[in-house]
Amino acid sequence: MSDLIARIEKALDEVRPFLANDGGDVSVVEVDGSTLKVQFHGACVGCKVSDFTLKGGIETTIKKYVPEIESVIAINE
């Protein structure tokens, strides 16, 4: 599991600078089978384009590094 998380974090490190430019961030909550659950932070919370960021940016990048992840969802905690 640590290799999986390391690859996920590597993928997130690729998109984090873009989120940080707008005052936001993202973190891993859990991996549930082939689904990655993430949580937005800062300006990303409640942002109108966060769904696009999630699917168009984060999910696409995650799938490039971690093809066994089939979907990425954002949760609020």
C-alpha cells in the first residue's frame, strides 16, 4: 500500500502548484478499492470550478501515475 500512496502523492505533487497559485491544496483521505478519496483545502473548498479541477486535472494525473485508480472523488470532512 505504501507504494500506491507514494505514486498517488507523486501525481498530486504535479498538480499542487496549480492549486497553490489559487490558494488551495488537496490531500489523500483514503483509497477504497479503485477509488481515491481526496479532500480540498483553502480556496478550493467550495470553488465553483473544483469539479473540473477534480476530474480534468487531479483524476487525469492520478490515472497517469496510478492506473489502478479508476475514479477520484472529493469528500468533505
